Amino acid sequence: RKACARDAPGGRDRRGTASRPVGLRGLRLAALSEPTQKALRRILVPEASVLNPVDMVAGAGASEYGGALPLLLADPGVDLVITIFVPPVNVDPVGVARTIFEATRDATKPVLGCFMAREQVVNAIKELDHSWFPIYDWPEQAVRAAWHLVRARRLKDDDLGEAEAFPDVDHAAVSTR
């Protein structure tokens, strides 16, 4: 399965916070389509990376999340999205969370989220209506959950074939044991 990670801004390299555990879990980062990349370029600042993981850079707020999430969810190459938000001081984290929740309410693909903020901010976010949206403390936890979703899908899609009948088995004797 192919994941799209909306990554925490900055860091030591452009691969970001979620991409390392995605690879370690055997998941792959989706290659975003050219139309998705073009649409992201129109709504994000020029410094943003529209490759995957998408890095909207520090300062991205509710309008950027509200614009980017539908694009990522509509991309045919994306099977699920992981959002990671580290609130800068000039952005309302609860407002961003509210926008993320609303943008994903009717999503047909899984969306998981990580809000890396002070405890009081995370508690305020958790008070919002988000029953369809799982929240994790760390990106690795969200990636682990995504891996389990993919694993469950593979098991569900696995063709087990036809049950084999064993005519030479004494079924009455077996059922009494």
C-alpha cells in the first residue's frame, strides 16, 4: 500500500518525520500525480515540497491543510494519508485540527493524524468532534497503525480458495473429542 505523509516541517533532511518509519514498516510513499503536485503548488508557499512526503513548511495553517487534504485523498496513487502537525507559535493548532477533521470526515481512504504539541494543546484538540479520526502522539505510532490497516486489508483480500473436504475422516469421532 502507498501512503501519503503530510509531514512535520523542517528537520535535518527533506525525507521528514514519517517517511523513515513508513519505509521500516514495509510501506511505500506514494508517488503523487503531476496534477496533484501542480494543484498543491497553487495553494502552498513556494518553499513547500509537493513531493511525498509533502512538507507544507512552518506556518502552514488551516487553509493550507483544508486545501491540501482533498487533493491528496483524491490522488489515485494514494491509499492512505498520515497528517503530522507541529504547531508554530503563529498558527492556531485547534483551528488546524478542526480543519483536518472536517476535511477528512467523509474520506473514503484512511487518514491518521499526529499532533506534536504541548499536552494542553493536544487535550484541547481531543475535545473536538473527531470520532472518525484517530490521533497519535508520535509519527511512528501512526505509521504502525497504517501498517496494521494494510495488513488487515491484505488478509481480507487474500483468496483462500475452496475448503478441502476429507471424505475418509470419521467426523462423528472427531467431534466427540
